[in-house]
Amino acid sequence: MSSASVSVPPPQVRHQGPPLGMLAVVWTGLFCAGLAAVLAGTPRFPRPEEPASAVTAFFLARTNAVIVCSWLQFGSSIVLGILTASAVNQMRFLGVRAAGVNIALFGGFTASMLGVVAALAMWTLTRPGIANDASLASVLYSLDFGLGGVGYSVPLGLLIAGLAITAGFSRLLPKWIVVSGIVVAVFGEVSSLTLIVPKLVVLIPLTRFPGFLWLIAAGFALPRKTKVRRGMGEQ
């Protein structure tokens, strides 16, 4: 038998980047740890509709907890940016060229940047004299809530939609992950209505927390290897 008749399977190459599942775990852990820092203890974290006096009382009494929360959530947003860049690069490495990949990139980077600004707005409330001014504290708190609430959930939904739909068409993820990602993404986009109907604020955690779980699952499930094709270069 000649060597030309032997069928040799093409070699596989591995994506050179951080593991997405672990990045998603770190992103989730940092955010949840920051949230726990302000939820534990009294006075309780004020709701957006509460008066300025409640905001002032909280930030004056829980300054150290807010500083820790701001630091952890700042770090979480940075990790989300790294996760987004890595996920998009891995999708392109696997041969996906659909527009959804760029939509995911836009959504993830926007959520990351707004999360950073939200964390810094919260940190600003801990500076001497800021929380004592009820009007200023109320403005900064509303800004923080807007940036870290609907400003975060809508682009996060775009990140998840871009990854889920393109991975679904390319058969890179199991169907249950694709479908659940689309559901979470829909919650994210509909959460924009919170700006008009404040009672729909529940859509924000329905995007954020299932979004954590979705990106962890998708990160571990997305393939990291692909077959070498003629003319293919690593990305």
C-alpha cells in the first residue's frame, strides 16, 4: 500500500487563551463577594425608590463595606472585559465569522466599562463629606444604580445573545445552553423598560444571576480545539 493511500486525520490546534469557564467563575465570585459585603449587616442596602435620607444613612454607617464592595465589583468588571475579549477571540478561532460575534464584543465591553464606572460612583459616595450631602448622595446613588442596573443588564444580554445565537448556528454549544442563553438575553433587553416602569426592576437580577451561570456553562462547554485547515492561521 502506498503512503498516498493512507488517510491521515488533520491535526488539531488549541486556542491560545485563558479558559473561559474559569474566567466566568472568577467574574461571578468577585461580584457576589462584593454584593455580600453590603448586604450583610445593618442598615440594609437602600432600594432605588427610597428617600435620600435612607441613602445617606446607609453610606455613612457602612463606609468600609461599600469600599470593599466597590473594589470587588471594579475587579469583576475588569474580568468581564477579559472574558469578553477571550470569548470573541475563541469564537473566531473556531471559524465563526457571523456579525453576532461583534455584537457580543460590543455588549461585553459596554457592560464591563459601565460596571467600572458604577463601581467608581459607589466608591465616590464613601469620600469624606459626599454622603453628608443628601442631594448629592441621592444623585450619585441613582447614577450608580442606573449604570450597574439597566446599564449593565442590557449590554450583558447582548453579549450572551451574540455568543448563544452564533454558537448555536455553528453547533459549538449544546442546544440547552443555546436556548437558555437566548432566554437570558431576552430578559436583558426587556430590562431596559425599567427606565419607564420601575417595577420591572426584577428583570435586572433575572439577567445578571442566570447570566453568571450561563457564561460559566458556556465557557466550559465551548470547544478549545479545531482541526487545521489548509491556509488556516491561528487567531
